Amino acid sequence: MKPNTHRFGQAVIIGGSIAGLMSARVLADHFDKVLVLEREPFPEGPEARKSTPQGRHIHAVLEAGLKTMEGLFPGLRRELEAGGVEYIDMARDAAWLQSGSWKARYEGDIETILVSRPFLEWKLRGHVAALPNVELRTGYCVEELVLDASRTRAVGVKVKGPEGEQEIPGALIVDASGRGSRAPQWLEALGFGQVEQEQVRIDLGYTSRLYERPPGFDAWKILVLNGKAPESQRSGFISNVEGGRWIVSLNGYFGDHAPTDDAGFLEFARGLPTPAIYEYIRDARPLTDPVLHKIPSSRWLHYERLARRPEGFVLLGDAVCALNPVFGQGMTVSALGAKFLGECVARAKASPEGLPLEVARPFQKKLAGLIGLCWTLTTTMDLAHPRAEGKRPFGLKFLQWSFQNMIDLTSQHAASCRTFYEALHLRKGIMGLLQPGFLGALMVYNLKSFFVPRHKRANLDRMPARPGPSPRPGLGRVDVAA
């Protein structure tokens, strides 16, 4: 299909989050003007914002999200590297205890970055603000949607801002306002019905602080400790970030949250499935005080299932699905969601009034497909905790058993670990796990699990050493161990 070359009028984006900034970038290619409305002032530098308390904690960008960002913002990689952000080989540079077993380490080709959320958001915001047809306005609170006379299309928003109350028109309205989105209330009040919601209650809290990184340290660039559910409900992360620092996040489910005093923070770290993080930070110099952020649940609002919805109104980011942040999928889903939005607008035809037609329905459906994969991966793990509250589908126990075996397999079988990383980083999606070679290895391992104790078929206690450089520059090497 030949892409639409028509430029529409004004697009309005609610929220200056990463989802909002990415949306502004893609819509700038199709609209005469893109207006981003944000309640709070933007900081001048790479500082955490009050409206994004999660910004002070560890974040991850999966490979698919990173490549999307780099494609949309030429020069971003150069800027990040100049600012001290490290690009890493996930298979080589990460030491990861997942669900109680250590991932194999090898020279791979899955690339990602280690960066603080405020620094990345600051760089993206700078690129977006420099676009000639994008305007970032702060101090604006969106109160409700404005519909056309037929009450079938969103044509603007009512706001409270520095000039008082007013209506701002928009040919497309994008809600990227995060967990606090009021869209469910707006749509119900406008007669579009209730939005179906899926939720898994986890009462997660994560406490984070920055440390000075020891000079010359290279055993790993990110260390992740996840215990096996339900025996363990704690996890921890320690990662290089720009500025020669470590960011350390300690996480606990069901109210078991790491304290924010020095002694309590260290003691919680010592109580992780292995005390490795404690041993690394007990003598490191802290740069900030610990700060706690709580996530009561993972939540998915199924806008794609609404029988009726207003055209010209789309939602993405945490406004649609707020995933458990322990799994590090949020920013990538936001980036890919914005990319999908740009593709849907590019295919849309113009109405007689010059508005884009039929964007909302195909976009929300395509976004739901992406979210579904991530939701399944995270909730399968979370629902292994008996105290987690959420719908447990038929066959979940078998899926969890097989998923645990898959994780254990990746501790001993580097080729399977590579396939797992390709699925996790959304290089091939869930279909990547259906490759004959991977399925065959998993079936053999499933059978093996009936006869061989777990500690004899998985690496449960030895942190793998960082492998040396590949003998073939530019190519990943995977050493397959049976």
C-alpha cells in the first residue's frame, strides 16, 4: 500500500513521558503541528521528574526499543556514548540469576544500553523540542475529551492551564499520561462503556540508590538477581550508568520492601537469593539516599475490546498497560507503540475535513498484540507466587513448569539462551521460541527434569565469568553446551 503523503492539522499529546515524546516524534512527520501538554515543568538537565517517581530507579531498554529510538533520532547513539552511556552485549556483559539459575554467558549479538531514565528522557526531549513543528507546553492539565457533533470523533481536549480553562483542537488526540490516565472515566461518561481491565496484584516496592563505581571493575556491567518463586519474593539489580556510577535497585513483593536507611538497605541486599550485590556495595561509596517506589499491580486496559470508541483518540504507554517494572519492558513497549502509531497514521486516508480516518481501531489492535506477548511473559512469572492476585488461566501450572525448565536450560545451553534473548528483546517475538532446535532441546530437558535433580541439570550457584572477546570481530559466537 502506498503511504499517505497528506499532512494533517494539529495533533495533541497528553503527557511528556517517553511514550509522549516518542509519539511526538513520529507524528511530526504527518501533522502540521504537534502539541505536547504536560502538567509539570520540564527540568533543564537529566533530573527525575515528580510525575515520574519511577525515574529514580533502574530502567532497561530492550534491543527492539533501542533500535527504534536510534532510527527515529539520528545522532542519538553518538550523544549517549559521549555522555558516558555504555552499549553492551547482553549475553557477555550481564550476569543474571533468573528464577534461581544463572544465565549462560558467551559472546553474543543482542545489544542494549545501560542508562538512567532521567538521562535518556532528557536526550529524547532535546531532540523532540528541536523539531520545528513540535511545541512542548507545561502547566496544562487535561480535564476531558471534546467530541464532534456526531459524538463519534474526538476533536480536541478541555484543559486548565496558565491562561485558565480552554479548548484545544486536535485532529488526533494521544493519551500518553501514564498510570494516572483518566481516559476510562472520560469514555464511560461520554457513553462508550466501561473499559475491560486485567490486573495482577503484586504489592511490589523497589528501593534504589546510586553508588560510585569502583575504577577498573569489569566482571560484569549489569548484575541481576531473581530468586525462584514462590520460595523467594525478592530481587536485586546493580548496573553501570553514565557518570561512572552504579544504580542499585532492591525489589520485594507483597509488602516486603527494602528499607530506606543505610543499614536496612544493606541488610535487605544480604537477604537476596545470593548476597552478591551486598558484597559489591558494602564498601562502595553511596552518592544518594535510598528512595522507595511502590507498584500495587500490573494492569492492562483493553481499549482494543471496546465495542464503540471515538475515532481520533488513541492511547499508549502506561496509560494502556503498566507492566511489572522488574522485567524492564515498559520503555520498549512505549517506543514500539509510538512506531506503530506512526505506521497507522501513514496508512490513513484523509477525511473531507482533512482529518486522518481509521487510526484508532487498527492502532489499538496492533498495540494489543505487542502487549500480549509481554503480559504473558511477566504475569506467568508473577502468578507463580500464591499471594499474587489475578486470573489464573487454564494450563498455567504446566506453562510455569515448562517456563522454569526453559530458564534452567538457558543456564547450561548457550544456543537456547540466545533464542531466549532473541524473544525477550523482541527480535523474533514469541515465534522465536517455536524454532525446532529450541523446542527439541526444551522437550529433552523437560523429560530430563523428571529424573535428574535440578541442582545437577542447572547452574544454581556459580556466577559465570565474563567471556573473552570474540575471535571474529563483528560476529557473535555461541558455544553450545549440552
